[in-house]
Amino acid sequence: MLYIKGHHTYLKEIAHRVMKERGLLPAFNANDMQELAEIQGSAGMPDKTVRDMRRRIWCSIDNDNSRDLDQLTYAEALPDGNVKIYVALADVDALVKPNTALDKHAHHNTCTVYTAAEIFPMLPERLSTNLTSLGFGADRLALVVEMQVNKDGAIIGFNIYRAMVRNYAKLSYRNLAEWLDGKAGMPHALSLVKELDKNLRLQDTVAQKMKLLRHKRGALEFETIHASPVFEGEVLTNLVQDRSNRAKDIVSDFMIAANGVVASYLKKQNYPSLRRVVKTPARWDRIVELAAERGTKLPQAPDARALNEFLTAERAADPLRFPDLSLSVIKLLGGGEYTIEQPGGDEEGHFGLAVKDYTHSTAPNRRYPDLITHRLVKAALKGLPLPYEADELAALAKHCTATEDIVKKVERQVNKSAAALLLHTRIGEEFDAIITGASPKGTWARLLHLPVEGRLMDGNEGLDIGYKIRVKLVSTDVEKGFIDLKRVV
């Protein structure tokens, strides 16, 4: 079959099959499309409480080909040396109401599914890449998170409100980062908007200060490797690594801050919130061992600040291998989950970000929990009754956590099918690898010079996450996404 069909077509068929096998919806049904057809256009100004902020020089920063734009940013220098950071978040709820057909589809999948073969959007593209996207040159309704940041990068005040905004420049991470680093000229889209270059420099300065302060408080510094497929026509030719940069830092630091502010706002207004938590790591003992293997002694009890000091030192000492260490620690920390914090409650915070109050609110076109949070915030802004009952919120939190795990498995399986397809002619070759998973279910390793993970079929005795070994590629199964490895002693 590998030779009868083009690689891309073959992988798309696999992706659709895996989506269905895991209980996810790969397409929208007739009811969804009928409801979509009845939406006449983007949301207009609903009432006088909505601010008109279209004159501010907002911009988006995302991947080169992204069209489902959830956020815009803007900075304003204040006379006292502080800076106001504004984050505009797409008001998806203005068009996608609870319990409608489109909302039920979004609820079912809970997020956009990104595979090496195809992207399965949470909402139809006419919405997510157009009518609810904060696209270039379009007037769009948004939820604005306004944060006052002092000279140290600390948030000393915030406000949340609805506004009409306009995107004046669609910028890409890669081009903007190269300009910020002085490695390339100003991106063309940036050069067309007067004063936007100065505003982006200000945003970059504030983001770096916020990042530094978060790390001083114990937020963990990771760098993970994401593999993106490269197709030449129908043929898969490579998997390339996508790494962090300063433009991504702007978005990351502002979104982390905005998510914390939204959680704090709901708490202050005595409304429940859908929290994103990462609890105290269960495998702290192995993290301590990893650090000891590198000459660092960590406390016996989980300590985010001490762990971050270790990670920062390791990044400086060996930047090329730091993503491998990051992956090991992330695996040992364990996954996040969604919980509900009721008024007066005291849920656990986010261990990796070293924050107590944290939610997901910054990607409503792509993540259902963010859409739920927007509905809670909009109710709080007007003092309206909750849009969900308490037991309904609890069920939503449980569903979003469980489905997120399913989505990750789908993405991982299809991405492994792509990797198996890329490697199927290299059976018998040897590679350096790092152990990324070790449990009674099996042991997994990732190749160091190609972002591909496989299962260790032989020679896994005594191995744990973070061990570096030499492996031989034994076999591949593109249909199942299997890559079988053998330890070379």
C-alpha cells in the first residue's frame, strides 16, 4: 500500500481511522453544517458596555500558516515606568452558544486535533479561521485581559472586559524572532504599521521580565522538541524539529499571565472556575536521581524552585541535549488535569508554572475548556446566573481531562505512523536514543538525531526515564504506528 498511494493520502486515511477508533469525530455532520449555514456573519457590537478598541495597533503572533487566531496583543507604556499589557481573546461564545449542534461537536472532541496528516478543527473552519478568528484586517468581538506590569515583571493590577478589536499585522513566530534577535530584517507585515515595531520591542522586554520573575518564583524552564512533517507533493521527506524562540516567549508569557488573571478574576467575583492543575509529581524520586546523575543534589521533597535552578544550569551547560532532559522531567511530572474550584475553594495550583490560580482561557477556537471559561467570565462581568450547574461543571472537567488524553493518543499514533513511514527503508540501522517511558506496559525510547519515538522490544531490563542507550531499528508498522527497537549493548 505504501507504493500504491501517496504518503499524504495514506496518512490521512490512517488519521481518520484512528480518530474513529478512539471515539472522536473526524468530520461535522449535517446538523452542524445546517447550523453553520444559518450564521450570517461575525458578531457585531452587542451593547454599549463593549469598548471600541479598534484604533489600537493590535497584532497576532502565530505559526506561519495559522488562520485560527485566538489572541492579539498590545502594550502601552505608562508615565511611572510600568506597562499595560493587553491580550484580546476571540469571543467564540458570541456565535457558538451552549448546547447547540456546533457546541456539542466541540464538547465531544474538546479541542482541535493536530496530526502529521491532517488537522481536525474543533469548530468548522468558516468559524475558527474566519468569523471567530482574530484575522488580519477584520473587526472582531473579543474578551480583553488588561494587566498592569511593574518594572520587575510582576502584575500589580488587572481588568477584564469585552471590546471590539482589529488585527493590524499577522506575524509569524519565525520571522519575528529572527528580527528580535537581530538575525534578519523587519518582517514586511510589521513594517507596514507605524510604531508597531516599537510596540513589539516593548512587548518583548516585558515578556522577558515576566518570564524571569516566574522562574525566580519556581516556574520550570523546559524546551521540548515538536516534529513537523515535510511533504514534497504526496511524499513525506522529513520530520523537522520546531524549537522555542523569543517571539514564542511573548505569546507564552502573556498567555500564562492572562490565564492566571482570568482565574483570579473569577475567584474575586465569587464565581466557580475550571482550573488547569498539575499536581505534585509522583516520580520526584526519579527526578532526584536524574539530577544526581548530572552532579546536582535536589531536596527529597518536591521543590519547583530547586528543580528550575537545576534545569537552568543544565540548559546553559548543554543546550543541544536540554530538550532530552526536558522531556524526561515532563514525563516524570505527570500530566495536567481540569478541576472545578467553587467559590471559597482551594484547589491545587500548577506545579510546573509555580502558580496557585490558573485556568485555560486563551485558545477558545481550539480548546473547549477555554470556551467554558469565557462563558463563566461573561456571566461574571454582568452579574448573571451561572451558565452551568455545579454537577455539570464537574462532569465537564472530568470529560475534558479524559478526552485530552485520548486526543494526545490519536496525535501520537498518527505521528508515529508518519515516523514509521519515514523509517521503513532504514530497518537494521543503529541510533542513539533516550528512554522516554518505562512502565509495566513497556519501555519507550526517542532517537536523539531524529524526533521519533519507538518501543524497546528487547534489552529493557533496569532502564528508566532519562537513560541514554544505543538502539537498532528492528521493524516498523505504518498502519499501527509501531516502531520497534532493540537495545544494542
